[in-house]
Amino acid sequence: MFLKTFLICIVCVFIAISCEKKPTIRVALAASLLPPMEEIAQRFEAETGHQVDLIPAASGVLSTQILSGAPYDIFLSANKIYPDALRQAQKGIEAPKLLIRGKLAFWSADPIEPETIPSFLQTHKGRIAIADTSLAPYGVASVHYLRTQGLLDTLRGQLVFGENISQTNLMIASDAVTVGFSASSALFHPSLKDHGHWQVIEGQVVPQWALLLTATSSSKSFWTYLFSPQAKKVFEKFGYVEENDRMSG
Amino acid sequence: MNFSPFFLSAELGLITTIVLFVMVIPMVYGIHFFSGKWAPIWKALASLPLILPPTVLGYYLLIALRPDGWVAQLTGLELAFSFEGLVVGSALYSLPFMLTPILTAIENLPDSYEEAAFTLGKNRWQTYTRVLLPCVKPSLLAASVLTFAHTIGEFGVILMIGGNIPDETRVASIAIYHEVEALHYATADRYALILLGFSLVVLLGVYGKRLN
């Protein structure tokens, strides 16, 4: 009797879910972009009544899925090789477009003066969390920073790698490490901003790329919104910058 | 707090368990009575889904199920990124968990059961359904519970072939991962707790129910 009621409930809920389905815009995105994009999507939903689904995963997984026909409308990645590869495979309406630039952030459990980060790292003995250095752009930026400071060889054995930036954030949030490098977007996120101490590292920027995959009117309207001043304002609130010194990017 | 991932997970677990049960009963029949010296090959093949890491298995399933893949060309069905696709993926992924306990239990029954049934004029199918299967009821239950639990906890395959689409392929395990990715650790904790609680209730319900 109980089982029957339970089954009927499941079926009813499933029917209810399938009925309320309306056209939605599906945005596949790199995990680091999720904090600002959640706010941008919410604002867009409030303004237009469209629904935006954010689907975060590793850029490599998302690319494979898009190549296999995944029903995504827009793809956002911090690594240009993925949108470029998709474009070459005839996916995407136009060439990948530069969306915004992210910054590298430094996290430590104890407060450290910004100018003393290199000397602190020089003598640091514990593990240092960074993102994967072969595929995750923030990992590449972290290693680039350590190299320019002449610290890479000293610290190489202490680095621990998250598969992507959210795994690195997880190591930081769980206090599995006392020092880490992440995306500046983490500084502004409720779960992380009051945890330990964050600083933005100037001079290391990570360009974020956008690729439009479908030409429906709803996906185009969100695409336009992504590049609007309103969206820029949200990105800036999360530590992103539109322009940077011409040397980088 | 959105509960649709839990309903999707429960639905996926239930459908996968039923589909696999219906598939595996004739498979065990075939392997037990007709495979002879080829039995080890069938058993080995049925265990292969355990070997590949789930994400890798998911990758190959994605290649097979995508719109221009061979499954679509053969059957005309577009299964990638749909709930139906998840059922196909889960059925393959959980096959060993349904097949192995039932087959092992049937093989461990004394030969005299079959011999007695044959002597009394029953054919193989009658012997299988009326004598052997009723003798291994606990194993049928255990296999179904394992399959259900394994499907509820499934992650890599579903992430790959499902694509984390809300209300369609975002099952509970994917939803937890999604909340972690979104840095919503508190929500992820709540989801995980509900998933564990729900599964515990279901497992207690099944194990606690006395078989006649």
C-alpha cells in the first residue's frame, strides 16, 4: 500500500516536472565562471522571463558532449583551445568571443601582507593547492606566477592539484591546505570569502571565452545580455576586468 | 531546495532495476542451461562494465548513443542527453550487480533439484521458473537491492551521457556535484544527507520485509 502510494507520487511529480518545461537557455560553462554567472542568469531571468540553466563541468567534458550533440546553447570556457576546437568541428555560430578577464587569487589560512607573499612562500613548508597545470588556465597562471617569482623549483614538490578550480576551492574550503591559488571569483563567493584570507594577484589575467552554439532568439538574447554593461557590472563585482595591460590577454 | 533530482534518481533506480531484472532472468537461464563450456566467456563479458572507470565507460556510451552514433543509425533513437539514455547507460553499468548474485546462487543449488524436476517430466524453462528461481529468492532480492543502490550512487556514466540538465538528467548524485562546483557547500551537504537518508529507508524497507 505504502509502496503503491509512493510510486504514484513519483509518477505525478515527474508528470508535473515534464509539463512545466518551457524553452530554456542552456549555458555550459567552466566552474570558475559559476559565481558571477549565477547572478547574471538570475537578473536575466527576472528581466525577460526566460529560464537559464547553468551546466558547469570541466571544459574538456563539455566539449566532448557538445561534439556529441549536447543540447547546449552557449559555451563559456577559460581555455581558448576548447571553443577553437569546437569551432573547427563546425560547432558554433560565430568565432569564439572574448567575454571578460579573470584574475588569479592567493589564499592563506593566516593573514599575510600582499607584498610579503613571495617571501612567505619561500619558507612555507606545507602543501599548496593549485588547479591542474596542463588544462586549467588558473593552474597555468599560478605556475606562471610562481616561475616569475623564482619560486617554482623550490615549491614544486609541495603543489597539490585540483582537476579544476572548484576542486582547488574545495581543498581550500575544507582546510586541507593552508595556502592555495584560485580564481578571483572565489573572493566574492559567500561560501569562501570569509574563509581565511584572500588577495588578488595583479598581473596574472585569465581570458574567458564565449561561443554561441545555437541561433534561436532566446539564446541570442542571452548572448547579447552577456556582453551588456549590466553583465559587465556583475563580472566586475566578482573581480573580473574588461581590459588589462596590453601585454597579456 | 529543489527536490526533482531525488525523484529523478528514484525513478532511474526503479526503472533500471526492473529493466535489468527482466533482462537478466532469461540471460541466467541461457548461461546456466545452454552455454556449456562457453559459460566462462559470458560471465567474463557480463563483468566487463566493472573494469572501465565510469567516466570512461560513459565516454564510449556517449560515442555510441550520440545523434550520429551507431545506436541512432541502427534504431533511430537519440538517447544521449535524455532520461532514456540514462536508463540504457545505467542498465549496462549495473548489469554485473544484477547478474552475478543470481547466477552464482542458481549454480550453487544442488544438481538433484534439477534432476528431480526433469525426472518428473518438467522441461528446462519450467524447472528454471518453478524450481530453481523460487529457491534463490533471497539472492533475487539482494541482486535487485544492489542494482538499485548502485544506480542511485552512479555518477561518472551519468555525468558523461546525461550532461547535468535540470529536471531531465540532473539526478541526485549529479546535483550534489553541481552544488559543490557552485561552491554551495551547505546545499551539497543537505542533498547528500537526504540521499543517504532516503537510501537507508529504502534499503531498510527492502531488507526488513520478510519473504514468505
